[in-house]
Amino acid sequence: MSKPRLGIAMIGYAFMGRVHSQAWRSVNRFFDLPAEVDKTVLCGRSEVALKEAAATLGWAETATDWRALLERDDIDVIDICTPGSSHAEIAVAALEAGKHVLCEKPLANTLAEAEAMTAAADAARGRGVRSMVGFNYRRVPALAFARQLIADGRLGTIRHVRAHYLQDWIVDPDFPLVWRLRKEVAGSGALGDIGAHIADLAQYLVDDHITEVTALMETFVRERPLAGESSGLSASAGGAATGEVTVDDAALFLARFGGGAIGTFEATRFATGRKNAMGLEINGARGSIAFDFESMNELWFHDHTLDPAEAGARRILVTEETHPYLAAWWPPGHVLGYEHTFTHEMRDFVEAVATGVDPRPSFADGLQVQRVLDAVETSAAEGRWQAVER
Ligand code: SOE
């Protein structure tokens, strides 16, 4: 008997659009799911670029008007892969039209937008309409396994969470003023783009909420060359074609968790030499875990209950078929990559939609992250501890 089908319309086809396309293409090839996805429509603004992208990424049709997609009966899911400035408008309209929504992180550019999106998701849930925010790193097998270890009590009471996300792609002051460096499009800089990932992951792994923060944010390079025609920015009068950077280059914050743990968080695009170094170390009374995305198939685990003569952190290669998601892939030791985390994300989303349950992270989870980001910005601006509202 043929399986139910889910028509996908994806809005945006840059980095996230490309990796989502790969995930939509592979999810039913590697996971036996209760529904099959069709890559039905790729939606964007530029007709020519769109058609090339649809051919390359394997989408059946193209569209330049996302609102028209909400009227189509052959579209079941709206996959939002656009910059944060359009997340709220698209997601709220799609949910109200009865479309399931997968929205890239961060959920929104402002707390108000995230609250509106969460309210729309709550209302839509009552009509069986599902929504999820794309914190893909939750689906790194080593991190899903770490969460299991923590949930099983193997670390005991959590004392410390130490998280960083280190990149260096804008260290060169001549790197142009792309959309990620403009507040009106991105909402914030390193904080919302990569700080959101570690704020979500830390809370997810320890199953606890950040309750207050104190923060420092910095913008090292405040003027950059305009990013060309696509920037939509006009050259400054008379001078060289430069524009103002209106977001943070780096954000650091200390945090308290509701259960008593304390945390240190660093998100920066100026960690010269570190390309996508997202890492965490979590210390508990009975043990610790440590992870670095640049070695994403490995988890370091220290069991403090062992005889000190035999204790110490050991490297677990998270590629056994008993590890999360691994049964779908290769034999032990044949490691996975960044793209697989998105296939896992689509797996969980499709299964949830097809079986009528709410996927995680929900928009409410995304709102909690947005509240942390908002508190970090307030704290950095006012130089004091800031509570994270619930
Ligand atoms: C930032 O450059 C970025 O592309 C993030 O936006 C993604 O969420 C992260 O997975 C990789 O780095």
C-alpha cells in the first residue's frame, strides 16, 4: 500500500536551503517513515537564480510568491530557510492556512515576533497543524546520546555547563556587509546566529532552563564594504561604498540554570582559525561529558564513580547502530557529517507530522531561546544581571 505523501515548499535556497534540500532528498531513502516527502516547490525572489537552484537541488517547480503556496492543496509543509526578518510573517500565515511549518533558527529576530509565532503554533496545534524550529545540532548522534546519559543520571547533579561556538569567517575587515551583519535582516549577529544554538543545546542536554544572565557583547569591525547589488544598500554619499555593521561580532554571557547549575557561553565570529567549533563540556557530581563539533562523531565521557586509578575521560566513537539515528547509516566507524543532522531533523519532523504528534524543538522551545537572547542583549546594554522571563 502506498504511503501518504507530504508536499514540501521550501522558501529560500542559500546555505540552509541547500542543506535542507539534501535532507529532504535523503530522509525517505534512509529512514522507513509513515509518509513520503515530495520536493514540490522551491520559492524565492529571483526567477532566473530560482530555476537554476531548483534544477540543481531537485525541486519540481518554482514560485516567487510564497503566499500563493498557502492556497495549494498539494503543499502540506512550509520549510522556512530565509533570514530571520521574514520568519514571523511567513510562519504565522502558513500556520493559519493549516500548513505544517519547519522554521530555521533562530525562531525570530525579536521576542515579540517569537511570541506571536508561538501563539500561532499553539492555535494551529488544536487543528492538528505541527511546527518545529531547526536547531539541528540536537540531532548530532553524539549529543542525542549525551542527553540520554544525562537523563539516565550518569552525570548526577549538574554543576557546570561550558559552551562555545567559534567561527572566524569575518575576521577580515574587508569581508563585505552581508545580511548576517545587518540588524534589520538578521536581528543580531553571533548571538542569534550561533549563540542561539548553544543556548538551545545547553538547555536541551541538561533538561533545564536558563533563569538569568549577565553578558558582554562586542562589534570589532563597525564599517564594512557594501556587499554589492544584492546588499540592497546604496553607497554612502561621496565616500567609499561602505556600510555600518549593526550587530554583534561576539557575545559572551554567564548564566544560572533553574536547577542550580551555572554556565559560561561564548559565541564569536572572530576566533581566528576556528571554522565551526561548536563545543560543550558539562560537569556533574558523578561525571562529565565533552563534545566538539569539529570531531562530531566523538563524545568524551568521564565516569567519576569509577576507581580513580581507572577513571578519566574516555572517547566514545558514537557510530554504533544502538546510538541515536545510526542504525540508518553505515557500519561502526564510518562517520557521519553536518548534513546528516538535517536528515535526522527531517526524519523526526516527518514522523511527528505523519503520526499526529508535536515535534521538538517546538516554537515554544524556540521562544525560550529567544528570551535568553533578549536577556543577553538587555544585560549587555545595561551592564547588570538580567532575568530570563518564562
Ligand atoms: C553561520 O555562519 C552558520 O551558517 C549558522 O547560521 C548555522 O546555523 C550553523 O549551523 C553554521 O554556521
